[in-house]
Amino acid sequence: MEILITGAAGLIGSHLCDSLTRKGHIVSGVDNLSFGNINNIPNNVDFIKDDITSWQYHLHWNNFEYKKYDVIFHLASLKKVWDGSIPSTEVMDVNYNMTKILVDKCLTDGSKLIFASTSDIYGNSTSFKEDDNITMGAPTNLRYSYALSKWHSEQYIFNSIQESNLQACIARIFGCASNRSNKSWSGGHVPLFIDLAINNKEIIIHGDGSQTRSISHASDIADGLSDLIPINNEIVNLGTDQETTVKYIAEYVKEKVGSLSEISYVNKDKIFGNYNEIQRRFANTSKAKQLIDYKVNYTTEQVVDSIIEAWQK
């Protein structure tokens, strides 16, 4: 198949390039490189630096946009950063507009869309089932903006499935990492902690560190995404059901690195305001196992070990 990946230079996007080309597909990638790294792109991928939000539906298609693809994986996304440099309104606008542009292109070209959503949508769920009712917090807190932008896109996609016969599948992705991870907070706590530990810098934990997260290897997520190509009209969780506390990860990383870093704790309200902290997070992959025989090949500790080994070199 001829396949397009948006956000191809990012963590998951680049591993998806590997997975799809390994299976013999012809892969093109697009990324504006605002967060992605051009060095993540394999040589056998046709890559163009571009911003999807500049694409015009029906008007002024350049050759890259005009080309028809069998499948489009939409991974490009904007997440709010906590230094205030990206406004929450921009997160919501950009993410929805990209989805709308790509849905329009898929409908015009007859392409299949596979959309990368987020486990953040589940809020404080305890079962993490794809058909659960979803409850978000109050709109007075800016932190919900990213999750809401993905939720909005999910609804738009399913509207298009029912009203316009769009062929699509949605993957709700739980935490993942690899040696290609961004070392800032945008990459998640695991690569951030590893980078701080290697450099003997203070590791700061929000809250008491008892909150659990699930961290899988990005290559396992990518393989799951590529296996979703034949699946239509479904929402599917991808990730690991292994839960580890944030505190455990910090301590494990510090010990593995042999770091002199101090681990400190800060009240979460000072960081996020009146935000109902997500206390538990794990990927309920029962549906993925049933639909695509989904498997994870790395434990969380093995993910951490592989990153430490690569980065210490």
C-alpha cells in the first residue's frame, strides 16, 4: 500500500515508518519538525517538511497533498507546554483543523484514516474500556484542552463515518517511550527523568508520586497501529497493562544510572492549579488482543534500560 504518516519525525511516527516499511509498504512522511527530529526518519521514507494546517481542501494542492494514498495515519498533534508558549486555544484549534483537513482529503481520495488519539480522554476512569462513558473536568482548567481536542476529533471522525462513509479507525494511545523520545516534559516523565539522572540534575515529581502510569516501547505502539489497517469503525486502546508509579520510575532510573540526582516533590496544585490528578493509568488492551492479536514485547523496565543504554553512549 501507499501510506502517508503525519507527524512522521516524532516518537511514534518514526517507529511507525520502521514498522510499515518493514512490512513492504511505500511510506511518505510529513512533519513541520516543531517537535520531531529529522534524524528519526528512515532513508526509505519519502519525507517532506510541511505544515498540514497550510493545506487547502480543493484549492492549490501541491504535488505532495494531491497524491492519493491508500491509508493516512494522522499522528501530528499539538500539546500544551507549561511555559505558556503554546496557548490552550491554539492546541484545540490546530488539532481539530488538522483532523478536518485530513478527513476531507480521505473522503475526496477514498483513503482509509487511522487517527492517533490519547488515553488522556479517559480522565479518571478505572476500567479504560473503549465504550466507557467519558467525564471531563470543568472547562475552567486549561489542562483539559489537549484531551478535549482529541475527543472533538474522535466525534468528528465518527460523524463522518456515519454521514459520509469515511473508512476510519481510532487508536487511543497510552504512554510510550524510546531512545527517540523528546527529553523535555512533552516526551513524558520517563525520558525526562532519565535525562535528568544522567546529568545529575534534580528530579521533580508532581504530587507524592503514587500515581500510576503505563509505559510501553514506541515500537510496540507502532506495530499495533500498522496492524489496525484492516480494522474499521472501531476505537482501540494501544499500550501496556503494566502499571508503575511515578516514584518507582524515578527511583529505578536513579539506581540504574548511578545518578547523584536528588528526588524532590512539589504540590501538584502549584503546577496545574485545581486539577483532578489522574491517579491510575493502564492500557486495557482486551479489545486490541481480540481484534489484532496485539502484544507488547517490552516491559516498562526494559524500555527504561534501552533508553539509558542508548543515551549513556
